[in-house]
Amino acid sequence: MDKKRIVIGISGASGAIYGIELLKVLKKLDTIETHLIISKAAGITIKQETDLSVGDVQALADVVYQVDDIAAAVSSGSFVHHGMIIAPCSIKTMSEVACGITSNLISRAADVTLKEQRKLVLMLRETPLHAGHLASAQKLASMGAVIAPPVPAFYNKPTSIDEIVKHSVGRVLDMFDIGADIVKRWK
Ligand SMILES: Cc1cc2nc3c(=O)[nH]c(=O)nc-3n(C[C@H](O)[C@H](O)[C@H](O)COP(=O)(O)O)c2cc1C
């Protein structure tokens, strides 16, 4: 495998822009191959929150799967990849993964990523969080997943939404050793 394969799930939490920015950044890197799954609810948030269509977002990825295609390559542990990012991750998708419920291709691919001991990062977007949400997040962390809510940093003095989004996306890519040069780092 020449390129690093990264699986990206976009679920229906607010912040579709995080998944979109991730795809845009990775598209510029010819060492990365992106495999994208968009949930049905994410189709609604993409429409509500951005000027793009689902097709526009899919066009940013190298390989696209339908969320109900449970027979897709990423459904199997024998399909080798370098990790999965769910950006943004809804409470529903996080809860499914925490319980091993694999009702669609995003939760199945995430479950497989964990069982194969590959990196799984969930950009969980909800607030406030009740005890059940926190218990699911804790369970996932103990299973090896990284819970990475896209909480903005301000030490880098962002002046636009774009900078805020890029910072969170860049910090997630740091976890995969993918340098995209979009993080204003503290020195
Ligand atoms: C505009 C919009 C914003 C939403 N924001 C959130 C959110 O921030 N976090 C969340 O957990 N769910 C949010 N939801 C609800 C999820 O879309 C819903 O729970 C859905 O079932 C998630 O399905 P999925 O995880 O398969 O995408 C939002 C829904 C809409 C329509």
C-alpha cells in the first residue's frame, strides 16, 4: 500500500464543516487516500450548514461508500487502513460504537477499526453532556478510541471560523502523523 488510507465518517452532528475541511486538506496531500461515508442525517446538516451538496462533499474523497452498504470494503477488518476519523461525531453514532451496535457503515467501520486496534478518533459534537453520554465516551476511551470534541483553542488568536476549524482538524491529523501545516503552534 503506497498511500495512507484514512476512513472518514461524517455523521449528523452540527459541524459538517469539520469533515469537509478534513477532506479538503487531505485531498491536497498525494500521500493520502480518503475513504468517505456520509450518514443520512449528515446529508441534512450539510444542506443546512454549508453551500455544498452531498455530491460536492463526496467529490472531495478518493473512495465513497453508501452508509447502508454494509458489504463495503471498510466493513471488513481485512481491508487495511491507517485509521478512521468521525468528523463531526453525533451522540447517536458515538453511542452505537460504544455498544458495538453496527446498524450502518459508519458504526460498523468504526467498530472494525477498534477491533483491529487501529486509531479511531471521534470529533464528538454535543453540549451539554449528560452522564450517559459521558459514560459512553469513557467506555470508548477505555477501548482505545480518542474522544476529540472540536473545542476551539484561543491561544493561537483565531480571527475567523476557518482558522478555528483548521486548528481542530490539524490537531486531529497530528494524531495520524499527517502534517498539513494548518496549525498555528504554541512556541
Ligand atoms: C441541524 C442539525 C443539527 C444537529 N446537531 C447535532 C449535534 O450537534 N450533536 C448530535 O449529537 N446530534 C445532532 N443532531 C441530531 C442528529 O442528526 C441525530 O441524532 C441523528 O440521528 C444522528 O444520526 P447519525 O449519527 O447516523 O448521523 C442534529 C440534527 C440536525 C438536523
